[in-house]
Amino acid sequence: MRSMQERASSENARHDELLQARYGSQGRPASVFVNPTIETLLAHKSVRSFLAEPLPEGAIETMVAAAQSAATSSNLHQWSVVAVTDPQVKAKVWALAAGSSGSNNQFIGQAPVILLWIADISRNCEIAAAEGGDLVVPDYLDAFVMATVDAALAAQNAAVAAESMGLGYCFIGAARNNARELADLLGLPRLSYVTFGLVVGRPDNSKPATVRPRPAQEVVLHFNHYDGKQARESLAGYEPEFSKFREAAGLPKMTWRESVVNSMKFSYMDGREKLRDTVIARGFLLR
Amino acid sequence: MRSMQERASSENARHDELLQARYGSQGRPASVFVNPTIETLLAHKSVRSFLAEPLPEGAIETMVAAAQSAATSSNLHQWSVVAVTDPQVKAKVWALAAGSSGSNNQFIGQAPVILLWIADISRNCEIAAAEGGDLVVPDYLDAFVMATVDAALAAQNAAVAAESMGLGYCFIGAARNNARELADLLGLPRLSYVTFGLVVGRPDNSKPATVRPRPAQEVVLHFNHYDGKQARESLAGYEPEFSKFREAAGLPKMTWRESVVNSMKFSYMDGREKLRDTVIARGFLLR
């Protein structure tokens, strides 16, 4: 058994390693708490290369128990999740999320499951209608936000649970590329939409994922009032970390600012420009 | 030291306890994985009674490191967080989230901090504009969803980190009641809005929080295709658990279906009916 001192020093080394991977040589917090849960959170890496093996038994149920344990607005449970494991359905999900090149997110085909997270007001609307209640709130943008946030909080808990079990995951915003067709494929009821996907599987460690660096905390964290100047200035330190990451990952040269410029172009959306029409057709009036 | 067998049996007892609290006598998963991270997730309880003590040093930085470690759409970091610790600013935040009764969410005043999570496209729009890029994507609903989801994934990681440190938290959707005034108070830039708040502090254990039961997994979890019938039928088992919870918590009698009916009435929104006008005025065109 290790002494308290040895343990404290090995914990400090672990803090340093985790913060180094996340912030590189940018400013970083002087001290953070570390426990097994926080280690899991800080060590997150998105996995885009999976083994074809099925998930361990009970893994989906564990993720869903974690997801249901997340907070939900007014205890209304306005989300659902469709676990797509059938290879034929999964191939169709992939085709709808493959982008204009037709080849993005290939790992949806590799991995044993994609969880599609649904902002879902349909169940509760049905109940309120059956009880003769007024259905006013669902017409408003706030209801759309409430259900979208519910789905995201639930999904993040599921993702954390997955990673803590040694599984890998990647979120798929491209599940909104063809939101209407995907809703039809899954047979979603009105007043629900696929908010995003989450691919889960055993990581293929022959192509290991790495922790992506983030900007310094000062870029996103403000105290009492938003300080745009501080955020802008602190961003300067991010480019070198971003470049180092891309180089180590064998990705083509590109600055983060260039990636930001690209993300604002119409071509970035790959069909997601239709989202408003889709959700309105599905009953969210966004008033 | 305990034998492997003793440990396995005490772990099983812990699984049972966690699942019992979450599902009561409804159907529940036959087996779930449990490790310290999953225990933290499954044991979540929203805390609404806090000690006035400040957070331990490093707690906010730990939560933000966890938040930044969450996935972010296309590595764009389109969220921010404003930690309100100044009692005068916090009193104003509370007043804006206090609802029409003027007395909801009093614990915002008690707790040492409320973190306001911001869906924030402003930083990246500024960069793209400075680089002479097209600003097309921010006009679309998808950009609003992308930033809203980014903020929620980040916040959930922060919340999990907080609970793992022994802190308590409660999400505050009512931070959207007066979204325009709150944005002004915090000095938010255009193309950002407060998505929700997260109150964090040391729980006041003289008024202990309890785990809220959830519906059976079959209500939210579907395989390959959405099955509304199964969801509806599985909901029946939830009412008794909901009633038991309310009785044990000393809350007035109300069925869950009644709470759903109430959540669909105009009065539920407490000002959130203005959210669309606010976010459009703040530059999100929701096209």
C-alpha cells in the first residue's frame, strides 16, 4: 500500500497531466479537485474509430439510467432516446448524416450503436390533451429550448457513463442534416425532433483518440459581468495548442480562426438550413 | 481488507439502492455497471437549500475545466458562463427569476454562486467578421440549437463535477423568464443569451434533498424505431412513485399528469413567452 504522501504526489502528477492535455502551455487553474468522477470528465476524448463488437450487456441500460438521473425541467422528462443497433437502420442513419461529400461520419457504420437523442414534447402533449388541458406552451420557442436542453443534459450523463465504462463516443450534430427524413425513418411523433446523435462503442485503439486542447478558462469564464475584452485577449494562446494538436493527429494545417470562418459559411450546414422548416412542420411553432 | 465476494455483494447492494431510489417498484434494468462515476450520476439529487458558505477554493475552476472537457460542436466552443458571486448582482438575478409570485427560487439568494450558462456565438462571429468571412450560419435556427446544446453539455459536466465534490446544485430554467433584462444585467454581447442558470453551494443538510423517481426506462428508451404505445403503457407505473415522493417530501398532493397539464398552460411560462422576441433582438434570426 502506498503512503498518503506517495498517493498525494501521484494525484498531483495526474492533475498536471490532465490539465496539460487540456490547456497545454496556456494559463490553467492553479488547483483543481480530482476524484474518479472528475478524472473521467477531464480525460474525455471523442472517439471516431470503433471495433465492430457489440456493447457489453447492460451498457445501454446503464447509460439510460444515468441519462434519466440528470435534472429535467420541472420533472417533465421531455426527451426520448432511440438506440439504433439494427445494421440496416444504422446504415440509413449514416447516409442521412454523411454530408454532401457522402462520406462523413463513416464510424456510424462501424460502431455497434448510435443513440439518437430526441427533444420530445409529444408524450406530455398527448397527456394534457387527454385531460382536456390547454396546449399553449408547446407553441413557444421556450418549450423547444426546454426539451432541447433536457435532451442534452440527459445525453451528456449517458456519455460520461459510457466513458467511465471504457467505451468511446462521439456526438453527431450532423444528425440534424436531414432532420425530417431521420424523424420519418425512426417513426417519431409530432412535437419531437432528433437533436443530435451519440455514437458509442469500444474504441479501436489501433487508431487512438487524443484529448483536444481547449482555450484558457478566461475565454469562457466571466465573473459577475461578461468581459469580452478578456475573452478576446485570452484566445491568442489557443492557436499554438490547436496547431500542435492538428500536427500530432496528422490533420492538414489549419488555424482555429480559419475553422471558425468556415463554420460561418452556408456550406457548413450540409442541410441543417432546413431545420426550422422541419421542426415547424413537426409542430414546434417557435413563437 | 474485504474479500472480492464481500465487495461484490456490497456493490450489488449499492446498485439496488441506487436503482430503487430512481425507479421504485417500477420495472428496472436487470443489471447496471457501477463505478464511482456512475454512482455519482445515479445518486443525483437537486438541492434547493444551501449554506451561505462560499465554495471551496478551486471549485469553480474545477467545474469549468470539466465543462470545457465536454464535447463542443466542431470544436467551436460556442458557450460561455458567467459566475455570479457578487451578492448585489445575485439579488438582481434572483429578482428576474423569481416568477410572478415574486418568491420562486429563493435559494439563489442563499447559495454562494449562480452560474449562468450562455449559448454564445458572439466570439466566433467577431472573429469571422475580422477575417472578412461570410456570416451566414448564425442567422439559422441550427446555429441557435448548436450553441444551446454546447452550453447544456458543458453545464452538465460542471454539475456532475460539483456533485462529485460533495456540493449541491439546482438548474434554473427560470433564468429565461426575463432573458432580455438578464442579458442586459450581465452585459452580454449580441448573439448570446442566457440558456439557464445553475445554483451551486454546500447543501444545507438540515433540509436534505432526496432522489426524485423517474419513469421506467421503457418510457424514454426505444430500439430502432419510436414506440409510442410502449412509452404510454409504461408510464402507468410512474404515478405511485411520484405520489410517494411528494408525500415523503411533504409536498401538496398532485398527480404527475396534473403537473403535466399545468406545464402546458400559459401561466407556466412566467415571462418565457418573450424568449423569441428577446433572442431575435439579440441577433439570432432563427431562420
